Amino acid sequence: MTHKNPQTREWQTLSSDHHLAPFSDFKQLKEKGPRIITHAKGVYLWDSEGNQILDGMAGLWCVAIGYGRDELAEAASRQMRELPYYNLFFQTAHPPALELSKVIADIAPEGMNHVFFTGSGSEGNDTMLRMVRHYWAIKGQPNKKTIISRVNGYHGSTVAGASLGGMTFMHEQGDLPIPGIVHIPQPYWFGEGGDMSPEEFGIWAANQLEEKILELGVDNVGAFIAEPIQGAGGVIVPPDSYWPRIKEILAKYDILFVADEVICGFGRTGEWFGSDFYDLKADMMTIAKGLTSGYVPMGGLIVRDEVVAVLNEGGDFNHGFTYSGHPVAAAVALENIRILREEKIIQHAHEKTAPYLQKRLRELSDHPLVGEVRGVGLLGAIELVKDKATRARYEGRGAGMICRQFCFDNGLIMRAVGDTMIIAPPLVISEAEIDELVTKARKCLDLTLSALQG
Ligand code: PXG
């Protein structure tokens, strides 16, 4: 491939000689070379070849306030000069982590007033698994160990995170899941609902939770974990019947409920948390991504008061990370949340841009390649099909990957999960930028259809 900028080749050589990239085919990437992203502003990225790209994925679902906010850089720089590092172990603490825990308690649902900080969402879910088991052990029920999760859920890439997740292609590498984690079917009507109506299928999928609890015995089940809307699995918005039925089941059995808010949290649905959107009463919520808008790494686990009351009786919780509550990350998170609040970014998305995005995206439903458009807030999915009526796919043709490449080449980042195209732009995307996103998406759907038929 020829390059306008000779540095592109140099960087690609560094990649091929020295870098092992996440979720990549190392050999293939060596041959092809990565696209080099050099800078960003608002909702736009620029690559080393000078191309401007509309980032329809907010990085990896994280850049809520958009790129290039100097206030976050300044908050980090101030904190680095004041106290670049100290830990929260051994009965010490520092102001940014403490102030952040209070701010998070303010925005979290009622009764969730404590936070355990981690460096990432995966670590948040590892923390969850250990805390759930510790909680039940303190209560004298150490057998309540098993965590129920869902097929095609995503909960991270550490050993516990990948085990909690329901991604078969991850389980296949490294002998996962670890013992004590079981999966129930997902509420993915378009892909798996068959002849059932979405409502019937939602009830069926929710009832799988009750069946699994009864099969395992409630005395052996510690918790159920789920994303309010599955993100990495393909923006799977459950049928309306799903969450109300799950809530009934959770109310009936003495198990904890963990909402993985790593993607849905911090405004993605147009509410602060996906749990607010669906009125879920979680015992624990995993957070990351939008917490710092991705500017620095940080995650955590928000814990309900009643659970904390039990943990308080349990002595030491033997768990934590060097970077739990890192002061620079905490200072950046505080500034990020201040901006989200003071600029009313989530409220504006809720009232204006989210409804606009959902309306404009649904206009793509008339495209011959599109079997369904769905979404909530600033999350969207477009299903690519061969036959709209039967929901049949272009089997084995890689339609999603073809579409993703056309998007890249036409200045738009839209991810492909199989043949589902997904978007999650920064929450600050404007109506004009949404118009640009939808226009580019339609053009790429046209190009994909021609490629599949040609
Ligand atoms: N829970 C959820 C719901 C996530 O989406 C994690 C936990 C783990 O967070 P960390 O910070 O450990 O990555 C995630 C992360 C993708 C993709 O391909 C999604 C994530 C990460 C990497 C890739 O969409 N989500």
C-alpha cells in the first residue's frame, strides 16, 4: 500500500516488529499494518494519512464528552504535580478518590453509596466475583458461589471477566469459563427469537434465569450479572417484556443482582445508568469507560448499602490493585463528571440528540440490506440480512466486515459484530454530525450490497 505520509510506514514497521495488539490476528496485522490514529477533536479522529474520520464508536464506547477537552488534561496535570500517586491500602487515602466516591454516590441510584475502585471494567467484575462470594461466606452461606451470566454477554477479558462473559470464541482459548460460572440464553430476538413474538421471546429468555436457579438450587447461586443492554454482543436491546420478568424472578429468590454498567453507565442510554433506564435495583454496578470518558483508565464497583453493611462485619476484604482509585484517574473522573453535569450533556442527549439519532437511524430500515434497526439513547444497531422477511443472513460472506471496511474508507467508524453494525458515538454528537453519520452509513450499506451481489 502506498502512503502519503512516510511516517505511516515507519509506525507500521514498529507495530509489526514490536507490538502485540489486543483482539487481533497478529500475523494478519503484520501483513496489513494498522491504521495509525494521531489526533482527535470532538467526535472526529484523524489518521496519519490525514483522513478525517467520524468516530461512531466513541473510541471503544468510552469517550462520552468527546475528544480534546483541555479541562481533563489540566485536571490530570494539576493532580500529577500535587500527588501523582499514592495508594488506598493500609489505612491511607487521598482526596481525589474520596471526593469521587461521594460524587458517584450522588449520581448512582438510591441506596448505592459506596465505591470500590479498580483500573478497568474487567477488574471491576473480578472484584465483583470475589466480593459476592465473600458476602455470602460472611452470611454463613459459603455454598452460594455460582454466578449466572448470559451467552454473548461481555464482562471483560481477565480470566474472571472472560469467564463471566458468554463469548464462545473467548472461552475456547485458555480453558474457560472457570468453575462456578454458568450461562443462560440471551434476549436477542432478532437473531434467536424464531417464530416467537418479541414479547413472548423476552418472557422465555427471562424464564431461563428461574429455570437455572432451580436447576442449581438457590442455595448454590450467589448472583446474576447482566448488562442492561448488551454492548459488545451487538447492542442487544431486550424485548420490553424481559426486564420486568427478570425483576419478578430476582424478587423471588435470595440472590444478588449485578448490573454491568461499563457501557450503559454515564449517559449512554440518555439516563445516568442503564439501571435508571430500566428501573433495575442492582446490588452492585460495574463501571468504567464513561467514568473518565476514556481519557485515563479507571473502573470500579458501586455497592448497595445493605451489602456494605454485611461486608462491614467480615473483617479484611483481601483484594485490591496498585492503581485502585489512582489519584490522577480520580481527578480526571471528577472533572469529566463535572462537565457531564454542568453542561447537562446527558439531559441534552435524552431530550434532543438521542431521539434524533434513533429517528434518523430507523430511516435506514428501508434499505434492502437492513433487516432491523434498533437502539436506545446513543446506542444503535443495524442488522444486515439477505432476506428481510425470514431474517436470513448472507451466510459465510462476511457482510459485516465488508461494511466495516467501506465505513473506514469513507470516513466513518462503525463496528461490526458478525453481521450486526453497531454505533455508540460520543454523547456530545450534534444533529448535523448525526446527519453526516447516517448519510455515510447509507452510502456504505449501498456499497456493501453491491459488493455482496457483484
Ligand atoms: N463490561 C462491559 C459491559 C464491557 O463492555 C468490560 C466489562 C471490560 O472493561 P475493560 O475496561 O476491562 O475493557 C467491557 C469492555 C468491543 C469491546 O469489542 C468492548 C469492551 C472492551 C473491548 C472491546 O466492543 N468492553
